[in-house]
Amino acid sequence: MRKFFFAFVSILVVAGLGQAQVPQKSPPPLKLSDPMPGNLFVELGRVINPAVVNISTLAKPRVNNRQYRDPMLEMLEQFYGVPMQPRQQMPPQSGKPRPFGLGTGFIIREDGLIVTNSHVIQGADGIQVQLSEKAEKLYDAKVIGFDERTDIALIKITPDGKLPVAALGSSKDVEVGEWVAAFGNPYGHGHSMTKGIISSKGREIGEINKIPLLQTDASINPGNSGGPLVNSKGYVIGVNSAIDARAQGIGFAIPIDEVKAIIPQLEKSGRIEKGLIGVRLGDLDPNIDPEYLGLKDAEGAVIVSAERGGPAAKAGVKPYDIVTEFNGKKIKSSVDLMDAVSDAKIGSNATMKVIRDRKPVTLTVNIANRPDLTKGTEKAPSKGYSGQKAPFNLGFTVSDLSAALRDDYQIPSEVNNPMITEVERGSLASQAGFRVGDLILDVNKKEVSKALDVSKYLKKGSNTLRIVRGGALMIVTFDTK
């Protein structure tokens, strides 16, 4: 598995404007026709650094016994689908907000509008901006909008006067091999500058961003997240975002053309409108025989369930359907389908090709508007949970989803399937491959929503259970003794 890390420094592990318009370009340090001067990077630093800001995020210590997580690891887990480290308990605390993380941003409008990465500000209770490393004044920033899947956020400060801005260029004509400079706040070393070249472009790394990224060997380190990647003429061509943890000199930036396209919507609505069809998704087990499913390759997105009365259900989508194409785009995984649906025009009809019972089926589904789920309320977890043992001495315990279980395993509110909470060593369940945390979707092709349903539908002899584990759909078959 490839490992990528967002270039964001986490300090303390804690829990969690006018008419919209793309800012106008400021005069770059060099004209496009000018030859490259010997002091090129000196000039770039002189012009760009004043528009670069250091971002510090703050979080209030919680006064309950909830489990605390590093926000960067939370984001990585969303894309990888598995925990990056065990959850840890922290003692109850209270008091003022404390340091949470460090990142970078750059000013794109004189009134204090700033671009940064979404993962820099995610989970923060407060955001402070420092205009220069030696400046004593810290400006409180307001979040204007953010989008996790593109990893772009807009924040705003109220300055004492007009601020210097970075000129936004175009990433469309960027060429491999051209000089670039990266600016940021690596490990708290404010307003640092590194140089390199564009190593590649169009890097598709769905784990960390839906947008094909620019690759550079200009040093990008934790804390550089949200800083500008600038070409030799002084135009911002990308937003520094992530690094390849396996190597040195492999960093990634979000192309500025994609950023400019979403700035107006973020400023106007605070979010990007995304399509929705009302399904829960899983991925195929890579070890499964594709011919058994009627596929050429083990690729596609598995429909785990369709929301009752939702667009997909109305279109005839059924559990077990394997989506192979959506609006003409080939679907290789659940992430592909989520991105394709998100990008579809709201209110339009989309064509979806699925494999059902080894046969191709074409469906037409209407695209709904995905609701804003960022405005939910936090509820205190209940104390513990109980379950019941499966019959026939199978050796596992299944439980209904309590508040504590949802909190421990980060299960969204719309999921209501029972979970395996204990597997006895050496038991039939252990030998069959069951694990604690598995969500049971159905037993012998009968959907289950309660722990009692599992016991009710299990039988002597051969049994088949459909489960979800870490975002992947799995089918487990075993015989009772």
C-alpha cells in the first residue's frame, strides 16, 4: 500500500463576504517574456513571501472521556479505510484552547482572504494567522468554506490595511522540468522557501485527492500544507498538499486551475455542492474470482444498500449490484463512484451500468443534492454496550449499534446493522474469518438490522453472511457443526 502524508504538523493530539469572485492577478515579479535572471529565486522570495502566512490551529480540551485523534490521521483513515493507529484515551481536561497544528496559507485578496488546505483547519476550534515570522500580532481567522475531497479551504482575517497578495497563474501550461519554488511553514520554520522542478503532472492518487496532482522535487515538509507552489515568473501554479512518505523529494501540489474553479462556490456557499444517489458502498475483495461475479476484472463498486425512497432505490438499484460504469466513466472502486456521483450535475439523470446476478443491467438514476453534514451536533457516548452470543456454539457475539460503539468505530448515524463485538479464539467464527468490528448486512440473503435478526436467520448446516469490513464488502460461508 502506498503511504502518503499531508504536509501538516500536528502539535497536540486532541479531539475534535461580499460577492464571490476569483481574485484578480497581481503583477508578477517578471514578465512572461523576460529572460530568467541570475537572482531569480531571490526575486521570487522577495515578492512571494509577504503574501505567505503561518497558520496555527487551536483546540479546546474536552471535559468528557471521548477518545482523541490526530486530525491528519483521521483524514488518512478516511482514504485508506483502516485505522492508522489505535485510539487512545486522554484524561479529562478543561481550560483555554491549546496549540493543535501548524500549516501555511497565502493571501489572494487584499482584504485578507486566504487559501490553505482543508486538512490544516479540520477539527480546529480556533485559527490564528501570523503575517510574518517575527510579527507579534496574531489575527483570528474565520473559516469561509472548505472541501475535504479537493483538500482546499478558504479562511479570512480582518487586517489593519491592505495586504500583499500572491498572483494566481495557470497550471494548464505547466511543463515537466520547469523551475518552481515552494513556500511554507515547515515544522514551524516560518516563511521558508525551497526550489526544484516539476517532476510530473496529472498524478492520480485517489487516496488523498480527487484532482490529478502536480509532482515536484522542491522540498515539501510537514507544515508546508497550504503554501503556494510558484513558477519562475512568480505566479502560483499549485497549492502544496502532501508528500510520499516512502521517499525524499516527492511532493504533491493541487493545480491552481482546479483551485480557482472552486473558490467562488466556497466563498458563496461555504461548501461545494455534490451529487448524491443514496447508497452505501463497498469494494470487491481483491482475492475474489471475477468470473464468478460476471466480471473481467475484480473492479467495480459494490452496492451494500440503497436508501429507502432515495434516487438509487427509485431507479431500481439493489444490494449486491456491482457498478462498473457511471455516466460513461469506468468505475474501478467505491472512491471512483463517489467522485463520479459528486461531480454529476444536480437534478440531471445519469446512466449507471451494473452487473447483477452475472448479467449486465443499465439503470437511469436522478442526481440529488448531498446535504451538508458538517453542521451536526456532538453527543456524549453511552457507558459500554452489551451483546448476545450467536447460536450453535459459533463463538462470536453480536451487538446492536449503541452510541459507544458508534463512537469507538466511527460508524455514521445512517448505518444500523449489527456489529460483531467478540470472537472467541479457536472458535468456528474465528476459523471462518470473522473479526471484531465486522458489520453484518445479511444472513443467508436475509437483511438484518438487529442482533436478534442474526440469531434468528442462522441455521444448522451451511450459512452465508454478507459483511462490511473497513469499507470492503465480504462474503463469509461456513458450516455449523
